Amino acid sequence: MDEDGPRSLCGPCEDEDGPPSLSGLCVECVCRNLQALCSVRSDGSLQLSSCPAFPQELSDLLIHTMVQQGVLDDRTLGVFRGTECLHLKRVSIRSCRLSADAFRKALCSHRLKELDASRLRGDITVSDILQGLSSNQQCRQSLQRLTLTGLDLLSSSSDPSLSFSSLRALRSLGVAWTQLDDSGLEDICSLPMLDSLDISGTAVTDLTPLLNLKTHLYSLTAHGLHPLDMSTASLLSILSNLEQLRHLDISNDRLDTDSEIPAVVLQLLERPQILPALESLDVSGWSGVSDAVLKPFLEARRGMRFLGLLATGAGASDFLSGEGNLKVAGEFNLTQLCEALRRYREREVLLQRALLHLHNLTNQLDIGSQPDVLKLVCAGMQTHSGSVGVQLVSTACVFNLTNLELAVSMPLRLLGNVVQQLITTMKNFPNHEQIQKNCLLALCSDHILQTVPFNRYEAAKQVMTCLSLYEDQTLQRMSVAVVSLLVSKLSVEEIGHLGAEEFIIKQLLSIVQQRASVGAVDSTLKFALSALWNLTDETPKACRIFLQNQGLELYTELLETYFFDSSVQQKVLGLLNNMAEVEDLREWLMEEDLLKYILALLHSPVVEVGVSYFAGGVLANLTSSRRPEWRLDAELRNTILNKLHSSVISWTPPDHEMVSYRSFQPFYPLLDCSQPSGVQLWALWGIQLVVRQSVSDYSTLLENEGGLHKLRDLISDPSIHTDVHSLALNILCLVETQQNCS
């Protein structure tokens, strides 16, 4: 028994500050590759094809990880059938969807010591679990802890004779929020070694059977016993006879009703002779408890280690601060609130109350970086992922706890878990605008979006879904900012998948149209342009969707309307350059007026080099010797190529990072020896630009893609222009210097 009361089963956890354990990484790998490692039985369940005998701790870790990753079901549970390779002792399968048959075949042959089967989904009942466990003599002798919170007692096919008494080794039992009745309690109280019992929220009306446990019951959790039909005197009599009781939870979850303290609680607090061995008492939720009443109660019980006082009105005094040996779950300081978040993780109403007070506290005070508090908030969100109230206030708490520089000092893995939970919350509550705003506020952090490990593809898609549902300007601004940064971190393959989603391209174009129609020059416009630029990068399908939704017409207007803003022009030209890289789409850009305007941007002395560079990219691709053939005036092509050559050799690289590339593949065709010198120079200048920014990264990229061979071939061609030769040689020197240093 936990010295502070009953604990719930949980799997191994790792320190977010340190690296993941080797065993944890190996087990995660097994989970990800179960299909490849297993064969399939005739009933569809999996069995490991070849498996050495696992140490018992690794077997427990495997099933825990499968639960955490959401892959445990009837099919995958089959790997635990038999005990030749996998030996389970401590198992938590809470909230999984399992059938009674799969449970019996896979788990009941193990010599289990602890089992948490709380809130299982499917057709499985308490009776099914008891029958399965009782069928194994070894399990009957070994099982010490069993938690069955929230399950139906019986099904239509269950044996109506519900019996716990065969599990003679049980020391801790949780049957909260089941329909356990008085006869069931009598059966439980016949267990000879039971010292911890949770009967909260059951149909029990009479606690008299507890007297059978009076010599060894250490912990009793009995909140929410609304059908209880006993006088105050009878209740006090039973409690006073539980001479070994150290933990008592008689708290109240009904905070939205009249929760005035009942006589039995008040008399218990006022009678020092009752339960002298008590170390932990929870009366949270009963208004009317006072510090004055608690002081003599505590003086008579010097061994008290915990008091639950949330939503009681008590806890403001120094002796109830929770800082010393006496832990207090309350709402008057951060220490009390953390204890409440930890204790009431499973109890939605009390958890929401604690979160609300935490939000108020973090609004009023600068509490600094608090990773432990953030971890507790995240745990509550995960437990009550379907609760609007919990998610609304917890997402607001996450923002307060990670805002500005606070996120920088948080462990990255913890932040990663929090972000994944925010994404899940957005997915679960798409129609709740304030929850969406809270999540976006928390995500709007450069540190989180660029550094923290999480599924950015999933996040980007979810944020775009949110953006498509709401027209609120604040939400829109945050959404495009988040998407823009997320997309810049995606792989080419992920961008391909995301860019193929037509609703995303259409939504971003709609935002650009809205902002441009009022002449806005703001972050919303620029982030939307950046997102579209990245989504069309090496993604022909996204480029086609862009064209099919009148994107080219809109962008042509933007070039002229925003002639004064180099940032907008650079983003517009960057996307047009992506289009120009796709041979099948170049015909769309073969418009004389458009090309003349872009040519003016290429060699204008008042235009920033970034604008000229991307203007040059569009022109280089269109005038290259690749398909389709030039169909406009030949003199225009010659003019473009001459201006392209002279402009490139005149450019001075900017001091700041102007662009980054995931791949140089679009450049290599422009380096062919048959290409005009202006085309070759533009491609070489772009490669040199980013190589200078990060020699090691881009040198590796060039080598892996075969780009170095391309450069050497170009240099060895005696027919190339001297400017081309010089620039290609400079790049090779940069790369070779880096390689020699390495």
C-alpha cells in the first residue's frame, strides 16, 4: 500500500531532461515493427515469429509502451499468449479496447502481481476479469493489486455469481465507479489480506462489512457514495473501529451543488480520539472546513502527512502551507495546487478546479519556469482528453507556463509531449473556438516550433483545419504564423503530402486575397505567402492546385501592387520560381508582360538582391534549354540571358540568411554544359550563397546528391564561360576546404 493512500498502476517513466533509455528505445522499435516481427494466427491475433526469453521487466515495459502508443488491442495483445518468452508481472491496460476473450487468452496465464484494467472499452466486464484471473491457480496466489475502476460488473453472458474471494492474495482493490452493491462489498471484505480498498461512486448503501477488515484495513477511499443510507452515529462507529486506518478519502466531487460539510465529516474533525493512527485525510469539496477546526485535529495526530482541502475554504494558514512534512492539496499556493493536480488527476471536477486556480495564479504572479507543474497539467489533459472544461483551462495554463522565455528552460521531451497533447486537443474540439485559440497561443513560439521534437506534419494539417473553420482575425493570424514555421521544417515528402491537400492551398490563397484587397502589409499576409512558397517547393501537385485556383493571376497583381515591399515581392517570386522549375507548368508563365516586369526586377539598381535573385530564378528556368521551347519573341530571350549574366556577377551576397534549400536537385539541370552562361551563373550563385551560410551541411548535401561531380564536369568543359568556371571553382574550393578540415 502507498503510504499516502492507494496508488494507480503506471508504467516506467523517464527523465525528460536526459536521453531516453536504451531499453525504452528498443521496446519502442519493437512496437513500431510488430507487424514485421509477427505472424498471424487463424483468429487474426499476432504472435512473435522468433523471440528470446524477455526479462520480466522488459515484458512489462513492452505492454506499457504498446498502451502508451495506442497499439494494444485484441490483435496485438496476442503476442502475450503463453509465458515461454514474455513473463508479465505488473500490467496496466487502462482505457484500451479489449474483448473478454482476448484478455483471457493473453493475460490470464501469467503470474500477475498487479493489474490495472480501469475503464477498459469493449465488451469486457468485472465478472469476465475475475473469472479469467481465477482460472489460473498461480495468478490466484500471486495477484496483490487489482484496479477495475469504471467497468460494468456483469454482461448478459457473464456468470451472475460475482466473486472476489478466490483471489486470496489481494492486498489492494479498486472498484470505484462500478455498480458494486452491498453483497459485493461483503464478498470483498472476506479477503484475508486486503489492506487497501476503493469503493468510490459505487451503489453500496451500508459500510458495516468493513468491520471484517478492521484489524488490517490501512486505506479506505469512499467518496461519491451517494446511495449510502446510514446514520451519522453508525458511520462514526464503523470508522472508529477501523483501528489500523491510515488513509481515509471521504471527499466530494459535487462542487456545482450544495456541498456543505456533512455532520460525519465535521464530527470526525472535532473528535481527536477517532482514528488516532490516521496519516492521510481527504475532505476536498466540502465547503465549511476551517483552519480553526483543523488545528486541534492535527495537534492530536502528529503523524499526519496529507490533507485534501481543495474547494473547502481551508488552507490559508502557515501550518497548512504544504511545504513541510504535511502535504496539502489546496488552492492557496503553488505547492498546494501541485499536490491537488497530482492527487486528483483521475477526478475531473476537482482537477478542473485546481487548474482554474493555477491559471489565476499564473496570471497574477511570475512563478518562473516550472517543468514539474507543466508535466502535471499535461497528465491531466491526457487523462481527460474528452472533457471540454479540463481542456479549456489546461490549455490556458500551458500557455502561461510556456510563454516567452519560459519554454526555453523546459526539457525538450516534456515540451514535445505537451505539443502533441495540444494537437490532440485541437483535433478533439474543432468547433470550440477558445480552445483552438489557447492551443495556437501556446504553439506561437519560435523555440517550440523550431526546436522541440513533435509531429510537425500532423500539427500543420491540424492548424490548417482550424484555419478553414474560423474567420476570426486573431485566430487567423496565429494559424498562418504557426503553419508558416511548421512547413519550413518539413521534409520534401511531407511537404508533398501537405501541398497535395487542395483545401490548404485554397485557404492560404483566400487569406492572401483578403489581406491584399485592403492593401494590408502585415504578418498575416507575409506568413501566408511564406507558407505557400514552402508548400510549392518541389511539389508539382501543389503548384497545379495553385494555378487551378487563380493563384497566378493573384500573384501577378501582388507583384505590381506591392512594388514597394521587397519582402512580399521576394515571397511571390520564390513561389513563381517553384513553378518555373516544373517543366509542364512553364507555359503558364510564358506571358510577355509578366516576364518584362520580372526582368525589370532582375536588374533594377533599387531592388534588394533577394528580389533580384528570385526574379533571376524564374527567368533562368524559362530561358534554359529544357522543355518547353521558348515561344515568345527571340529578342526578349536574348535580352533576358544577357541581363541575367550581367546581373548575377554584380550581386553581393547579403549578410543575413536569405534562403535555405532541402535539395539542390532543381539546380543540376541548369548546370548542364549546353545551358546559356546566364542560366549556369544563376544556379551557381544560388548554390554558393547557401554553402557559404553553412559549409558543412550543404557540402554533405552536394556530395550525397552527386552535385560535386556536376561541378567538376562543368569546370572541365573548355567551352564554358570564364565567369561560370570561376564561380564553380569557388564552390569546389569551399567544399574541399571543409572536407579537409573535417
